[in-house]
Amino acid sequence: MDSKQLYAWIEKHKKHIQLAMVPILVLLMAGVYALVYMSGGVKYVYLHAMYIPILLSGIVFGMRGGVVIGLLAGLVLGPIMPLEVSTGEPQKLFSWLYRSGFFILIGFLCGVASDSVRSYLRHIKWLSHHDLSSGLPNRSALCEQLTKIFAAQDKQSDAYVLAIISIENEKELLSTFGVSVLDSAITQLVTRLQQKEAQILSIFRINTMQLCMLISCAHSLEGERFFVQLSTRFREPIRFQEISIHLDVRMGSVALTDVQTPPEAYLQQAESALAEACNQACDHVSFNPAISTASKENLLMLGELKNALAQKQLALHYQPKVDMASGKVHGVEALMRWNHPQKGNIPPGIFIPRAENSTLINQITYFALNQAMAQMVLWQKSGITMPVAVNISARNLLQSDFCSVVSLLLERHGLSGEQLELEITEGVLMGDAPRALVELNKLAQAKIKLSIDDFGTGYSSLQYLHQLPVSFLKIDQSFVRRLPGDKAAISIVEMAVGMAHKMNIRTIAEGIEDQATYDFLKSIGCDMAQGYLVARPLPAAEYGQWHRQNNGCLN
């Protein structure tokens, strides 16, 4: 039993200990009286044994107990005890009063010390179960309450729901107003929650930006209505420093259906539901096993992907882009491939989006750039000279030294900027567009060609297109594959080609799989073609062979 458990046991049995200590103190005082009397009276030193019950009373009963026992001890060894038993000589009044005062003082000081220690330990215990700034119970208190609830339930219980409420624009608030705005926001959210007190049993603050609540819900429909109403309340701005501030609030919840499940596991499930709510940009998501499975697979995938880089499981395949007017190969796009030792080939559409949501994308992009440049050098030595396009992520452009990294790689491989193309998606401009534009202009100044990939799937590039130093615009294959029979797709593609040409930007249609689509795109003036009709993505050696067999042209 450690000190924390010992203190908890003492606090739990405090009254029983005090009741048991009363007869012990009486016996100790009687024993000291007998010892002093039998040893000849207070003239001898045995009277100091009385400090034992005085100190014990102060420790067990605190200040009041120490004073009372000190007073009784003074009386026991005072007027009823002779100075010397053999002669019957009584004590002087001043002597036993002085001794009594000293006993009382010792009892008082010991009691004060004991009370102070108990008060400090109670404060420490309170801190371990509460958030200091808001005074709300914390994560530990939540787990304890859930444990008590589960202990009182049978194997199944569907009456409770655990929900986590998170302020998602925390960083923006902190950078603008400081940490005090979070405390104010939490306080105001708690006030709104307390207005629903009929269903909310307890409210906890589990970290600086998250609240947790335990809800009583009879059925799922009642719970859904509850969260809809709560979302409406949370959309109302809070007040801070006399201004209105918007909070991005997301909620994840889980029904407490199995009392055998540990409280921490339920918290983890609620966190998974919250993460899914953030991913879907919705107010509330209720946990289901598929969410947990997807989150686990995502983490495992990222862990394996990092190992794949080290173990050379990743490779680049190359797909040619041909000039539609001449049929000659303009260049190739480097496409990532992952050959997993157990799972086989994993499509890039599965692992690249997950990597883009992590810092791992920077390592993958560096790998792709380095491999593509090394391959360019090898092809040049064999007589194949053409630019290679590499896809980059929004996270790459948020690196302050990304342009420097690309330039150093070009210098290391002895290449010029004109020999490299970088493809960016429209999503790059959805985050920090001004910063992305700065980095893109740096790349353009290094004579690196830039292209917008998947054009038409978003809207952000339209408002920035005139500022972007791009050379190519790639029309997304979701439109290309509907050609030439879909009128809506025809209108979008014709608009994109015409707009690009007016801005001196060349267009590339990706995903061309048949001759009819190719002929239509060529007829409306599209500049380049890419797709299975031209060639599938091929490993470097196979692409070199294809290029030589076709003399760098589309047959």
C-alpha cells in the first residue's frame, strides 16, 4: 500500500479511528498517572511520558483534540498529583499551571500541524480530481464516477451517454487573445450546458479545450435531439473583452452499453467519434466500431509507411504526357507505388491522403523528388531527355525551406529548374493561400514549371489563378471520362481550355482511355493528353523501353 492509498484508507475510516483512539488515550493518560505516582511524584522525570497521549491526540483529533488532551493532562498531573508521594508534599500552583499551559501549547501546535497536513492533502486530492482554473472535475474524477456507476449496474446499461465537447479553433483564439479566452469560453459553454441540466448528470473539463459530460438518455432518438439542440446553442458567439467571438465546437459521443468496458476505453471511443466529427466537419458524431477500426488502420498504415520508406518498398512509376498537336512525348508524371511485403500493391489513393494529414508527407515528397531526379539523370545518359512532374502537398509548401530543399536536390543531381515540374492540387490554396503563393513564386523564379492538378474539383484556384505562376492546368479525369457524350462535362472542359489559353497556360487532360475522347479534346484545342490510351504508369526500366520503342511519340 503506497502513501496515497494509506491516506485514502485513513480518510475513509477517520471516524472509526477517532472512536478507537478515545479509550486508548484514556488508558495512556491513566498509565502515565500511575507511572508518575509509583515513581515518586512529579518531582521525577517520568511525567514527560504524558507527551505521548498529547501528541497522539493532536495527530488524530487535530487542534481541538490536542488542546483538550493537553488541558486534561495538565489536570491529571496537576493538583491531584503530589510533588513527592512519600512526603505528600503538594505542587505549587504556579508549577502545575505552567506545566498545564505547556501541555496545552504542545497539543495546540501538534494539532495545528496535523490539521495543516490534512488540509494540504485534501487540497492535493482536490487538485488531482479538478481543473484548477474552472473548478470543474477533471478526467480522473470522470473515470472514478464511471467506475462507481458501473459498479452499481448490471452487465448492461443503456441509460448513459458520454460526450466530449471540443473547441477546434483553439490555436486561433490563443494566438489572438491569450490563454484567458479559453477559460472564458469554457465557462460560458458550461453555463449553456447547465441550462440542459435535466439530462446532463455531470460536467468535466478533461483538458484546456475540451469538456466532457455524462448524459442520461432513455433512447438514441432522445440523444440525437439533445445534440442537435446543443449544437444550435454552441453556434451562438461568446463574449470576451466586450466583443463577440465565434467558437468552432465539435462533439463526439458514445453510449455506455457495457459496464465491463473500462472508463478509459469509453473515453477513447468518444475521442474517436470527436476526431471523425472534425474530419467530416460536422457538429456531432456518435461512436460506432467502424470509426475505431478506421482510426486504427490509419495509424497502422502511417507506421508501416514510415518503415516502407526505410525498407525501399516505395517506388516511382512513370506515365507519359504527349503533345496532342505533334504526338510527341512532352514529359512524364512520377506516380508513387507501394509494394507491401504482405498486402501487395497498395494504391496511392489509400496511403497518400493519409500521409498528407501527417508530417510524413514531407519525407515522402523528398523521396519522390530525389528518385525522380536520379532517374532523369539516368535517362539523359541513355538519350532520353524530358521533364518529370512530381506531385507535392499543401504541407510541403508550408515548409519555409521547401524551395531551398528542391534547389539543393537539383544542384546535387546536376539538373536545371526547367527539367522539373511540380504538380499541386487545388486544395493547396484552401489553407494558407498567401503563404502558398509566396512559395510557388520562389519555385517559379527557380525556373521550375508548375501545374494545377485535378482542376475543376474545387473552387479556390479560380480566385487565385491569375496570381499563380503556373505553366500547366490539368483537367480532372472525372470530367474527361464523361467525354464526349456528357454535355455538362463538355461545357466545363471547353471553359477550362479557353480560360487557360487566354492566360497563356497550357492544358493537360488526364484519364484519357479511348480514341473518341482523345479526338474530342484535340478538336477543342487541349494541348496535352495523359491516360491509359497513351500508356499505363510504368516502372522506370519499362518506361525507358516503351519510350525507345515508340521513338518518344504516340503511335
